[in-house]
Amino acid sequence: MEYPPSESGFAALIEGAAARRVGKGKSTPGSEQVTADFCASLAARNEEARMTIDTTKRGLRCRAKKTLRAHEATIEADTQGTVVHEVDNLDRRMILVKWDNDASLYVFPEEIEIVGDE
């Protein structure tokens, strides 16, 4: 499943911010162009960003290769869980795992080992 960025939402927000920014405060020569270029750069970056959710591994059992620490929970090495989905965003792949201790945590693929079906 792919979630494209809003065609008008983010770009309109950035353009509106640029228009408001240009009209405020003291202006230095070229500052309007710098602000407009920066906003255009942000809008272009957003247009290129795509997030993909892959559910083909949903239900596979896995185990933590090492202790994983996060604000939500600490997952000890060898703790088992079930894959919920994979997310590919900004050239980074993360896997959401529902651990047997009821915690859910995104992990990198190299932090877990698939051990079988549910």
C-alpha cells in the first residue's frame, strides 16, 4: 500500500507560510528569494517522499537477536513476537512487531530473526 503526499495540502501550506513570511519583519535584499527557494525545496522533498506498508510477512513469528531499548519498552534478547507489517520510508525499512509481552515496537530487520509461522 502506498500513501502519496497530498497534491495540494503540503505545497499550499508551504506556499502560504512563504507568503506570510515575506510580508513580516525587516527584509534584506534577496531574503524573499531565499525564503521562496527554501519553501520550494521542502515541497519538492515532500513530493519525492513515499511511504510503503508491506503486509506480506504479517503473522510470522520472530525473535529479538539482542536487547532492544525504547521509551515504550525494553525487549530482552530471545523474546519472541509476531510481525505486524513492514514500513519503507525515506529509504529506511522498519518492521512493527507485537511482542509476546504485549509491547509493540518498530525494529530494524537486522535486529530480529524470523523463526516461523504464527
